[in-house]
Amino acid sequence: MPDQTLSNAVTGSGQAGLTFFDDAIKLLQELRRTQSDVIQRAAELCADRIARGGLVFLFGNGHSRMMCEEMTPRQGGYVGFVAMVELALSNHAAIVGANGLRAPLYLENYEGYAEQILRGFHFGPNDAFIVISTSGIRPVVVEMAMGAQARGLPVIAIVSKAHCDVAKAAHSSGKKLTDCADLIVDNMCPPGDSIVELEGLEWRTGPVSTITGAMIINMIRCAAAEAMLKRGVKPVMLPSHQFVGNSSAAEQLEAFYEAYRKSLKHLFE
């Protein structure tokens, strides 16, 4: 998305919070205008795979891990999606010291690591992948997509095209995530993710990929559920477990656990 659609630098007017809000809304509107069709296609792919007994894996390292967890396990989620969260790449609560930020950022660039993750599963012919990365250039996400495709699984990429297009490939093949995906959903983030410029700061603040990414994830979730119902397949839902004392919700939660357990069977056969 062109930078001119966002506001100019905020000059100490006390409006930085509102500037972020307004610019985030602009990006969401642009997302709706330009990405609705490909999001629907992604949802149809997910619905088709889940309806046939397959699984849709979501992978993202670093902050992108949050989009995996936004899909599942989540109230309003349902059986068929699997968050492939590798803790060594995603534990960013600490900054320095044990489990700090340095090691995961190093591992993101280590070629061959994604294949070791993939080798822990026996994927089926109806499985699929959603790979999430705003930059789309780190070797681990590129190789995750490449490894999925090598196994005959379709890949949906959620990426910032603006960032990925201008960034130099970090993988030795010269490939980026956009080169290894069957469908590409643009999260509309500008290069660097952040969208608010403050006078006196040389770096922007206000990262927006969480907002646009969560919107994409939930659009895929809702549209895939609708598409499954049209196929005569009723998703097994994860209800809110906050309905204390609601026996129906408790029964549904147990049904979700059991259906989810059964959905994973082919991965370890």
C-alpha cells in the first residue's frame, strides 16, 4: 500500500493514538477492498481440506506466532486447524538472558531447521498450510513453505507484499515466501510494519500487522465454516469455556477435545 495513504508525521499534538487508529482503519479498509477475493479462495481451500478429513497447519515464528494462536485454540474456532508453534522460535517474552530474543532471531535464519520440524509429522494428502510472516524472507518460513509444497500440500501465505518485495531474500536459494505459496494474502503493512511517525524519533512506532493479520485469520475462519456448512459438513466448535455452569457448553467442550484428538490420528501413524 502506498505510504501516502497514511498520515504524515505527528508533531507533538497529542494525537498519536488517534493517528494510529485512523491509519489502521485505512489499512483494514484497503484490506477489504483488495484482499477479499483471495481470502475467500483461501477459506474455500481450508474448508475443502477439512471437509475431506485433512488438517490446515498454521506456522509463524516470532510475533507471527500470535496469528497461529488466533486461529486455534480460540473460542469460535473448530476442529481442522493446527497451530504449529515451535517454542524455540517464538518465546519472545524475555529480551535478554535465558530464552531471550537473540537465539530465536538467529534460528530464524538457520537453513535446514524447518525440515526438522516437518519431519516430526506424517502429513496426509488432504492437509494444507498457512504460513505467516510479515517480511516473508527468513529461511525458516521460506523452507516451511517449500517443505510443505514438496510434500504435495498447498500453501497459503500471509505476508506484507510491500515489505517482501523490497527486502533482500535471506535464503540461499534467493526465494522468498511469496515464491513458495499457492495463494498470497497481503496483510497491507508497510515496510517495517509500524505506521506512526513521531517528530524526534528516527524509527516509526505503531506496528499494525497484528491487527490486519488477526482480521485475515478471522475472515478465513468464518468463511471456511460457512463453506463447510454448504458442503454438508458441520464444524466441531470450541465453545466459550467461560459459561460457568452451562452443561451444554461443557459437553461441547468435551466433544471438541475428542474430535480434535481424532483429527490428528494420521499425523503419527
